[in-house]
Amino acid sequence: MRIDAEALRHDAAQVSSERILRKRRRLRGLSPAELLVVEQTAEAVGQAVASCLLESAAADASLEAVLAGLYPTVGNAAARG
């Protein structure tokens, strides 16, 4: 089975962005520079989680099957990690 890593990473980035948008009111006291750091950190965490899932799937057939079901590759677009 193959997992569309690009789609997984895209979803991770989207979730990070949505979470930041939901917390905008709480973050309004931050300076623009501080807000940028928070946004970049959230994005990095999301991408790290995606990478961890892909690495774990390489060693766990059950996880790989679940992720491949959620993020199947199409045609020759197979991508790992």
C-alpha cells in the first residue's frame, strides 16, 4: 500500500492554520513578530506529526493500511515520507 504523503502533509498544514485562526482572539496581544513565531511553530508541529505518522506507518502495517485508506495515492503519484 502507498500513502499520499503530500496530501497528509497538506492536511496537517491546513489543521495548523485552522487552529491558529480559531485562537486569533487569544493571540491578539502578541506583536506581529511573536504571532509569526506562533504560526511557524504550529506549522512545524503539524509537519512533525505528519512525518512521525509516515515513519510509524513504515514499521506498522496496520497504521499504514489506515493511512493508505485515508490518503491513497493516485496513478503514479506514490510518495513516501
